[in-house]
Amino acid sequence: MATAELHGQKISPFEQGYAAFLKGQSLEKNPFDTENNTSPFSKQRWIDGWNKAQREARRKV
């Protein structure tokens, strides 16, 4: 499972997805989208975070 930290604190899959959009990563860069992924919930939460960041960016334009 993909894990990430921000300032020493673990961040959730949702937060990872949100941050990925802000960094310019595509939706296909989901680290939870692998053959060995045993957590479809984490995959979906990452997508949810990415989509939320995208919606918020559109509203600001």
C-alpha cells in the first residue's frame, strides 16, 4: 500500500490525491491503482481527493 507523509505526519489517500492534483499529476498516477492493491477503498479515496481539488480549481477560474 502506498503511504505518504507531510511534515512527519501520515496523510490519507484522499489527501494524497488532492496533493497530486495540485502537483500537476494525472489521474492515472494513482499509487493505489496496482495489480497487488488490496484496498479498493484507498484507490477510490485517492480519486475522490484528486477530483475535489480539480473541482475547486475550476471554481477559482
